[in-house]
Amino acid sequence: MREEPLARVDVVLPCLDERGALPWVLSRIPAGYRPIVVDNGSCDGSAELALELGAFVVREDRHGFGAAAHAGLLAATADYVAFCDCDGSLDPAMLPALLAPVMEGTADLVLCRRRPQRGSWPVHARVANAVLAWWLRRLTGESVSDLGPMRAARRAELVSLGLEDRRSGYALEMFVKASLRGWRIAEIPVAYAPRTGRSKVTGTLRGTVTAVLDMYVQLIALSRGLRSRPLLSSPQSGPARGGRATGN
Ligand SMILES: Nc1nc2c(ncn2[C@@H]2O[C@H](COP(=O)(O)OP(=O)(O)OP(=O)(O)O)[C@@H](O)[C@H]2O)c(=O)[nH]1
Ligand SMILES: [Mg+2]
């Protein structure tokens, strides 16, 4: 990885009742990276614990993954921003590997491709994710195989996407808008471990249904965007510097 002495990275950690996972997650944040824990109305003392552990804590009262993730993005000030779940399923020590292509200028958005460990990813969620990725490959031509929540990009460019979803469609909306703008999107494999604490999405009917509905809305938006693509992919519309990064 090329040395970038002036580069700083803010790590957005959306957090809803993740007290059990916080100590490990924060202990794995790479040196020089700033953890931004976005407390989304936790009742278990997550915010207080995160503060005690030295994290920068932001409060977002509006419930929803997207609301928390976006509050963290808006609170970030570094040149580069990374996202990581705060439930112990993803190791923040992997973040430099995701940041490297962005810092080196070979990708505009880097996603994680989850390598599930036993018990980490329920079958229904894996199947749904694989079908979604297949559709996205067909529609966009991107070599995406997962829409993993650990990701990295330049902060100003992420803000410029104007993300609007505040629930479970946030990560997909980011991919859709980035793709429509011609961003170079890459994937890096990371281990996906069983989460610490109770599942909120994949392990619950309500979370699963909400996620499916939110993603459906984004797929509709993608279809509309593709129909007016010549307009959206004009040279002024994004950071694309020609050519797509291949997933690796
Ligand atoms: N689901 C959910 N997660 C939130 C919310 N606010 C913050 N988060 C955090 O967002 C991250 C991702 O949410 P998870 O609940 O792990 O979602 P998931 O990984 O898709 O599914 P499970 O791990 O099976 O629950 C975690 O760190 C949550 O604590 C919210 O309103 N809903
Ligand atoms: Mg999780």
C-alpha cells in the first residue's frame, strides 16, 4: 500500500445495543483511524461504554440502520470514510485492505465480500443476498457478489451521492448511486463471524421483511436510473476516472 502520511480515516460504526461487542470492535480499530460510534437509541449503555473506551460518539435518535450510518458519515471529517458493523461480525483490522484501493486511486468504492464462518449467516439471508447480487450484476454489469456492510470510499464523494434511505436500503442505495455515476467498485474478501448479541435483521421476521421492502425500493430506483443513464453518467456526475476496477 502506498504511504499517505496526511490521510486520515473515520470509521462509522452504527450501534444499536451492541455493548457486548463494543470492546472487541474498538480494540480492533487500526492505529490512526478514528472510530465514530453512532448510538441509535441504545438501551444497554452502549454510548457510555463507547465513550469510556475512547470512541467519538454521535447520537442519532431516528431509528434505522441508514439513519445511523448517514449520521456517522455527516459527522466524519476525514478524507476517507469506512463503515463497519458494530456487532463483532466483521473485523475492523481488515479496514486498511479495503481503504488501499481507494487511497491508491484504483477504486472509488470498496465493498467487503463476506466469507461466512459457521453460524454467521442464516441460509435465507445468504440466498436472498446471492439473488440480489445476481440481479445487480445483470443490471449494472458490476462484478459484485455481495453487498457487504464493511466498505470504504472518499468522504466528500460519498456525501455527494445524496443518500436518502434511512433504513435497510442504505447500503444498496450507496451501491446503486455509485454504479449509476460510473464509480469504480471493487470487492475485498473478509471473514464474517457470528455476531455478538441478538440478531436484529436476519434473525427476525420483521427485520427480514423490512430489509426486503427497502431493497425493492432501491431496485426500482436502479431500473429508473438505468433508463436515464446517458444523463447520469455525464463526466460531471462523479469521480469516475475511466474504466472499472475488477473485483478481487
Ligand atoms: N438493524 C439495525 N441495526 C442498527 C440500527 N441502528 C444501528 N444499527 C447497527 O447497524 C449494524 C448492522 O446491523 P445488524 O443488526 O448487525 O444487521 P445485520 O448484520 O444485517 O443482521 P444481524 O446481525 O443478523 O442482526 C449493527 O452494528 C447495529 O447495531 C437499526 O435501527 N437497525
Ligand atoms: Mg450483523
